[in-house]
Amino acid sequence: MKFDRVRLSNFKPYGDADLRLSEGVTVIHGINGSGKSSLLEACFFALYGSKALEGTLEDVITNGEEETTVDLWFTHDGASYRVERRLRRYDDRVDHDCTLETTAGGDVTRDGATAVRRFVTELLRMDADAFVNCAYVRQGEVNALINATPSQRQDVIDDLLQLGKLEEYRERAGDARLGVEDVLNAKRAVLEEKEARIDRKEDEDLHERLNGLESDLAEVNDEVERYEAQRERAKETREEAAETLSTHEEKRSELASVEEDVESIETAIRETEREREGHREAIAETRERVEEVESAIDDRLDAAGLQAATDEAIAKRREALDERESEIREELDDRRVKAEAFRNQATNLASKADDLAERAAEAEREAESLIGEADAAEEDAEERAATIEELREEADALRERFADVDVDRDEAAERRDAIRERRGEVRERVAELSAELKNARERVEEAEKLLAAGKCPECGQPVEDSPHATGIEADRERVTELETELSDARERASDLDDRIETLGALAEAAERLDGIDERIATLEERVAEKREEADSKRDAAAEKRERAAEHREEADSTREVASEKREEAEAAAERVAELEDALASVGDARDAVDAVEERLSTVDELNAEIERRREKRENLEAVNDERRDRLADRRERRDELREAVDEDAVETAKRRKAEAEDYLEKVAEELDRLDERRTELQNAIGGVRGEIEALEALREERESLAETVAALESLHEETTELEATYGDLRAELRQRNVRELERTLNETFELVYGNDAYSHIELDGEYALTVYQKDGEALDPEQLSGGERALFNLSLRCAIYRLLAEGIEGAAPTPPLILDEPTVFLDSGHVSRLVDLVEEMRGFGVKQIVIVSHDDELVGAADELVTVEKDPRTNRSTVTREDAAGIDVASLADD
């Protein structure tokens, strides 16, 4: 794997940074606190997200910003990838967006922080912890592996070499074995329980019990058939007796019915005779009513205007009345319309006269209002004229202010703005000088403290004869120069402030003069407009008064016409009253005609009633003749039925019926008892048959369980063998890894300590480390000095890295080897050995090594140099990349 490019936006101290990395050794150089380690942390964050951070996501967003972006391009195993991570701050939370894709066209794409982290972990075959333990030696963690316990060191190295997977598989196989054991034991218990149930059921002789129950059921069925045959014979006897009783009962019922018919017919004949007599009396009364109505008709003939009470005379009289009523109504409607029209005209004319009078009054009021508005316009014009005079006096005073200065009225604002720009530049220079002076003072103060302690002012390491302190005098001289420049700049800023104040007052006066000129022009226009408005309103008032006089004259004429229309309406109303009286007389005559016609109709109805009653008397007589014939027949049938009824036969039939019913009741009870017994036997037979079927089912389940137990026993043996296989394989691979790691570690150790007092290192199966001196004495790595222990740990890290790169069975792609400030605990001699170690790793085929350091020897060993600088004014860091071959290392130290 190789990092190709990293691009940052608002990540920690970086506003915008874009760095390309190539193969070989790259050294990232810069003063302390400039942001060197943040570059490596950004690469680590791009790969693993929040898992790569010691703090929170919010901590990596640049102060004062709401969003940060990290893009990382890298190559792994021949394929190119790009990871983009974007953080956005919202209130109290941070949103994390992440995308990974191949740069060659999207053969692989992942969205989401979790999905990208999982993909990177699978791609590199290491998570964030493994990455740190293998390839990324972070600042201050160089001694992490040597300080770890053997078991912790074993877990770290096993995970890096993927042996943890074998342990995970062995545990899974063990869990599977235990699971199979649980299922096997459960199935065995169920099988034993089934066999016990089968033995108990076989001891119950189920088939013999079934045969006995079926025999008892056959006997009960025979008894039921015998009792049912006897019950049928008893039913026949009961039905024959019932039929006899029914026949005699029918004759008795018919006799009673016939006797009732005789009595009913006799009664009906008597009632019909009484009804015929009632009709005769009603006919006599109706004839008297006819005579009364005919007398009343004669009394109404004169009022109706009739000579005789005939239908023809009534029709002619009604036709004459209709014609007269039509004539009267036609004239009446015409007179009513005219009267209403005259009244409406009079009302409308009176309303029009009132409206004209109101319009005349309104015109008078408007004329008065226009006169008032004209007076107000003239007053307003005079006030504006006075204001114009005041503004001209103020303008003359302002013009006098430009008489004694060399600034023209039109140039004041432009010259003020130009001086403001100059003041801004001076103030900006004051801020730059202040920041630079502060940083220079801090450098001098820090250097003086380090020199007093006998340490290098650049790296803080103990030095001899202070070889790096030659630049402190230059820093002190720079402080003096900056103080002088800052004083001069502040004085220039003060002079410019005074000049701006003077020009500002003149610019305001010029602006005021421009405003006064515009105001006077506007006021003069308004004075002319107001005077013209006053004249116009006075002319309009004269027109309004003329129109008011015309409206009053028209109103008087309209009132005279309205009075004439009222008189015509009253005359029409008098004629309407006369016609309504005539119409009432016609109505009275029509009422009289209607009364005569109604009485004639009454006479006809009464005569028809007499005729109907005569017909009813004749019909009733015929009905009674028929009833008398029926009465004779029914009397004859009554005598025949009285002779046919036999009381002795009735008594015999009753006795036989009672005996049959008593037997049927007894046999029903016996049949119910036998039915219950039959049901009990059938249920018992069903139960025994069910138990037999259950026995057969248990036998089938026993066979199936036996097969399952046998299969589980075989599976248990397989999982046991698999668990042991994973354990043996892990132990074998660990021993191979131990031998290979011990080999690579001793090769690295020989390079670093070949000329010292140490001979070799031993690594046992539990990853415990032992260092041997050349005299054979064994040492624990923690017994080494600080610098030796740090170098030893770097050797161990490089050995592990080599083992991963070489692989157990061939080369494998690994991440870049990253060393963040590896020289913190090393003296100059050990730094030289570290340089040798870096060159050796390059020789072993490590394609990319990235080192954060400002040590001269490491810088000299670099293929490329990346310089990180921080702007003291903005606190933002920038990076520059250059070929290390053309760089003067001594000049970097002086800087």
C-alpha cells in the first residue's frame, strides 16, 4: 500500500492543504506545534474514521469553522482508491459523511463511515489498532510494545498475523460442539421417555380390550332392535284408536256446527225483516225532505234572477253573470294600475325634488370647501418661500468654509476615502508587526530558557557547546527593529486619523450643500404648484355655486308635477271603489244561483236514495227466501247426525289408546338406557383404538429419534475434531511466526547493535523477549537505557512490519511505515543507527516510509522533504513539498 495524495480543508490547523506523496523516504519537517503530526493523523482518520481519533469528531474541525473535509488517495495491491470524509457541525452534533471508490471508474464503492471502515479493515487485513501496532508509530508511543505484557504482545502480533481468526474459529467450533451436546442429550432423554411410554402401552392388552367392548356393543344393538319392533306395534294400536276417536269427534263437531247454523239462519232471517222495515220508514222520511227542498228553491229564484229552476235557465244566468264580472274586472284592473302608476309617479317626483335640493346643498358645501383649500394652498406657498430664503443663507455660510482650504467641494469625499485606504494599510501593517514582534519575543524568551538549561533551542535536546544558539542575537536584533517599525507605523496611523477627520467635515459640508441645492429647487417647484392650485380651486367653487342654483329651480318644478299626479291618483281610486261594489253585487247573484243549483242537486240525490232503498227491500226479501230453504236442509242434517253418534265405541277406543301410550312411554325409557350404554361402549372402543394408533405413532417417533441421535453423535465427533484441528493449526502457525519473527528481529538487531555489547534476541512461544549480552548474560528489554529501549522498540516494530510484508508464504501488500517523532528519546549516536535502520527497511523493499522529524540526519536521508509552517497571524498551517537532494540541511537548522 502507498499513500499518493492527501487534501485537507479546515482540518485542525490547516485551512487548505494539498500534499502529494511518492515512494521512498519522506520527512515532514517543521517547528514544534506547526501541525506536522496532524498530516499523519488526517491520513489515519481518512482510513478508519473516528476509530483513529483520540478525541471526538468535533475536535478535528478548525476553530471557528463549521465543516471539515479530508480526501486521501492511495494505491493497494495494484488498485487505486480514494476516500472522502466530510464533517459538518450542527448545534450540539457533528454529521459524518464518507465515501470510498476506485479512481479507475467505480469498480468498488462504499457509502457511510461504518461501511468504509469495514472495507478498509478487510482490504488491509487490519483494524485501526492493528494499523497502529504495525505500521504507524505515533509520537510518544514508541515503547508501547516493550512495555506490554507477553500476553498483550501475543494478542497484538496474533491479530496482525491473522492468528486471532483461528482462535475465533476454534471457539466457534467449541460452541458448536457444546450446542450439539445439548441437543444430543435432549434427544436421548426424549428417546428414553418414548420407549418407556411404548412399554407401558404394550402392557395394557389394548386389542383384547377392544374385542370385549365390540361384543358388548353387538348385544346392546340386538336389544335395541327388539324394543324398537315392539314400539312400532304399540304406535299402530295408538293410531287406530286415535282414528276411531277422531271420526266420532268429527261427527260430534259437525252436529254442533249444524245446530249453530240452524240458530244462525233463524236469527239472520229475523234481522233481515227488521232491516226491510227500516228501509220502508226511511223512504217516507226522504219524500218529506224532497218537498222541503223544492219549497226553498222557489224562495231563491228572484234573488238569483231566474224565472224557473231548470238547468238551462241556470246555465244562461251563470253565463250572463260571468260576462258582467269580466267587464267589471277588466275596468277595475285598469283603474287600479292607473291609480298605482299615478301614486308612484308622485312619489318618484317628490323624491327627485328632494334629491335635487340635496345636490344643490352639496354643491354649496363643496364650493365653501374649495375656497378653504385655496386659502390653505396660498398659505403653504408663502411658508415654503420663507424656507427657501433660510436655506440660501445656510448655503452661503457653508460655501465660505471652502474659501480658506485647498480642497475643492467636489474632491473632499474622494480624498477622504483615499486617505482611509492608506490608514487601513497602515493599521494592517501595525497588526502584522505586532504579531511578528510577539512571536520574535517568544522565540527569544524560549531560546534563552533552553540555553540556560543547556538544550537546543530548536528541538529541546541536550547539546554540547550550544551549536544551534548562534541565531539568538539575530532574533534580538529583529525584536529591536520590529519595535522601531511598529512605533513609526502607529505614528503614521495617528497623522492619517487627524487628516481623515478634517476631510470628513469638509465632505459632510459638500454633501449638505448638494442637499440644500436640491431642496431649494424642489421647494420652488412646490410654491408654483400651490399658487396654481389656489387659482384652480377658486374657479371650481364658482362653478359649484352656479350648479346649486340650477338644482334648486329644477326641484321646485318637479314638486308641482308631483302634486298633479297625486290628484289623478285619488280620482282613479274613487272609480276603483265603485267597481268593487258592482263586483260584489255580481257575486251575490252568483251565490243565489249556486244555492238554487245545489238544492236541485239535493232533490235528485234524495229521489235516488228513495229508489236505492226500494231495491234493497226487494233484495232482502229474496235473501230471506234463500235462507228459509237452507234452514230446512240444515234441520234435516241435524237429525241425521244425532242418530249417528256411538258412545260405547268411543269409550273402547279411549281405553286402547291409553294402554298403547303407557307402553310407549316405558319402552322409550328402556331405549334411552340402551342408547346411553351403546354410546359408552362406542366411546370406549374409540378410546382404545386411539391408544392403539398412539402406540403406533410412538413407535414411528422412536425410530425417527433413534436416527436423529445417531446423526447427532456423528456430528458431535466431527465438531470435536474440528475444534482440535483449529487449536493445533493456531499453535503450529504461531511457532512458525515466532521463528520468522525471531529471525527478522535478530537481523534488524544485528544492524542496530552489531558493534555493541549485545549478541542476539530470543523470542519464546508466548512472545516473551530476552536480550543476551555477548558474555551470555540475559536481560529483560526494560533493563535497557532510555535510548536503547526506544531503538529496541523501533527494531521490534520494523521486524514485525518485515514479517507482515514478507508474509509466511510470500510477499503481501502492507501500509506505509510511519514514524512520528521517533528521535524524542534518542541521542545523536542512536539517531545514526535509526538512519541505518530506515535505509535497511528501504533495502528490504518497503516502498514508502514517512517520518515526522526535524533531525538533520533523518532529513539528510530523505528522498523528499515536506515543510510545515504556521502563520502566526491566522494560526493556519501550510505545507510545501520539494526534492530533498537540493536542500541545504544546515539552512533548515538555522531557520
